[in-house]
Amino acid sequence: MAGKTPTTYSPSPRLKSNPSKHDAYDSVRPDGRGLAQCRPAFVRTGAVNSASGSAYAEFGNTKVIVSVFGPRESKKAMIYSNVGRLNCDVGYTAFSTPSGAQGSDHKEFSTMLHKALEGAIILETFPKTTVDVFALILESGGGDLSVVISCASLALADAGIMMYDLVASVSVSCLGPNLVIDPINEEESYEDGNLMIACMPSRNEVTQLTITGEWSTPKINQAMQLCLDACAKLSKIMRTFLKEPACSTQD
């Protein structure tokens, strides 16, 4: 997509991913990155004119667009009395993967997106109404859910939904003795485990933690630190892009 040059948000150099000299997996990854290097990130708000708020995100080959509608009156939200209701739906385009197959994981993405965002939204600010979040994965390049969560957070902010903080999300794959941050599809296909964190960096609060595969306690701690450090940096990038439309309007 044309626009500003993508920005990186890799963890600090002090946070090592401990590459092993004896492991068959080389320290240079399939896309040329180092083990602890995140993909370039590009995000833009206001991507869908008909929505209350929207955002487009491009992390390497992973491309996502999120639209937010509402708050709108809802009978279902009435049972929540003084708080609003959040609906989340995540889907793939038919051409998002080379084979056209979407896999089974995406069926859980809607629920996981809801869990990641709900704790960051001040639901009391739109009582008895509903906010709908629709995420569409245009191209699946790896780390899809993390990109969806970060993009959806920006779309909610663009819609003027009151939030405690933006939610940033990053994942790490375990490949043998190595940890690789922000994995691509090829790496995810043969990973031994995956850890994903969604958090509100300015509040030091985790809204979603997902761990699959077998992990040792030291590796979990190391992976969490890698993700949290990257999330803090990604959040700053997200805030920068969030301010850009307003600046452009003033110009």
C-alpha cells in the first residue's frame, strides 16, 4: 500500500532470543530477519468511509482491515443494564491464502479478539448499546490474530470509543531451542509452540495471553518479555499513525 514507510518495533537488544549454534534452524529467518526482529509495520486509520471507525494494517505480508460500527441500540445489550456490549467477528477473504483454505484456527479468532479488547473498552460509556467490530484478513502472512487485535484497537479509537489504552499484540514461536518473534506462516507451520500477548502497555496490563505447545518456565518468561517489550514499542507506533489523519485534516 502506498503511504508512509513501514516502521519497525523490534524488542530491545538486551532481550536475546538465544540462537543455538548446534540447531539446524539458522539465525537468519526465511524472510531475512533476525530471530528477535519484527516485521515492518504500516497502519492507517479511516480506511472505510461508511464505518464509524476503521483501520488498515500491513505487517510484512499480513494485511488486515477492521471496521467498527456503533454504538447502536440493542435489545441484547439491555440485559447488561448500565454497560455496553461488544460484538467481534473475524473472517478471511477467499484469496487470503495461496490455497484458498482458511484453516480451523480462524473460527476461534472472533472469541479471542473479543477477550483481547473487552478489558480495554470503557463499556459504561455506551450503556444499553452495542459496538460491532468486523475484521477481515485480506492476506494471511503469519501472526494474523496479533495483527487483527492491534488493528481493531486502532479502529475502535478511530470510532471514538472510550478506551483505557490502546491494545497492542505480538506473538512468538518456539522453534527447537530458539524463540522467533512475529513469525510468518512458514515458521508457524513447523513451530513447537506459540505464545501470544495482547496488552495495554501504558497500564502494564495483559488483556489476552495464549500459549500452545510445550514450554519450559524459563522459555515462557523469556517469550513474554520479548512480546511485552515489542508491544510497548508497537503501541507508540500505533499512536503516531492514529494522530496522522487529524494532522492531515488541519493541513
